[in-house]
Amino acid sequence: MTLRAAAVAAAPFFVVAAVFAGFVAHHLQEPAAPAERLPWLVAHDDVPLPRATGEDWVELERAACGAGCPSYAVRVWGSGRVEFEGRAHVCRPGRAEGALPRGHGQRLVAALRETAPPAGAVLPTPVALTLHAGGADRVLPREGAAQPWFTAALAAVDQAIADTRWLPAPGAAGADCRTPLVPR
């Protein structure tokens, strides 16, 4: 067998090895902990996720606290539609609607569904997160081992609506409604 014939015969093995090495390298970058994986999945459009439909949604509800915390509910649909209800200490009291850039709502809902810990007993709280997917509602846990993921999920929803200016910027003296909620 000539050197050329040997190289041609071995070529498919090199291709498979290169594809496998690329796959392994990509997935070694992916965080394993759900709290770290959630923002990573939202940010990486190249990572396939089970498809969220336009009828799937995530809803974040925050109750007022004694220190003037914003009280509101926001629902982000897989279609990208955003529904907001400002209750207290917000820049936009009442109902408002908006839209996320194409594919962002679907990506957010799919990433939340993919990384959400199993539902458990949920205690009354000033913050609630509900995921509606496949026709069923699921109140997501916020206690125990799920707490870091819950914090990451709240940040992901807030980041999705950052440009709406419905909420005051964090750390602003008074209600700074001209600055986006989260700097991008």
C-alpha cells in the first residue's frame, strides 16, 4: 500500500476524530451547575434546546417590600411578546406590552425549561416564578439547592426586559426611569 492510499483510507477516521474533538471542546465549556448553565444557554444561540412554542411562557411576580422595592408582574412568551403590570415603585404603573427581538423569548423560555430544578414545596414569598410549557403550569422552587438557579432565573427574566424602562435602574437615587434596568 502506498503512502497516498494509506492517507486516503485513513481520511474518514481523521474527519470523525476532528468532529468529535470539536464536540467535546464545545461541551467542556458548558457549565454543569444549573445556576451557571441558565445564563450560558440564553447567551449561546448555537446550542440546541428543545423548542418552546409561542404559547409557552415564564412569569415573574415580585411583591412590594418595606424598602420601596418595585412590585410588578412580567410574562415573557415564547413568541417574544412581553406583558407587564406595574403595581408600585415602578416607572410604568399599570399594564404595558412589548416584544423581544425575534427568537429571544423562545430561547429564554426553553433555557428555563431545560435547567429548571424539579418542582417542590413552594413557600409564600414576595417573588414567584411560574413556567408554562406544554399546556401545564409549574411554580418553580426557590429554596434549598434550587436557590442559586432561582436567582439566575430572576436575572435572566429581568435582563430580557432590560430595555423597556418599565422598572427603575438598580442603585439609582429615586426612580431613574431613563436608564435601562440592566446595562447591556
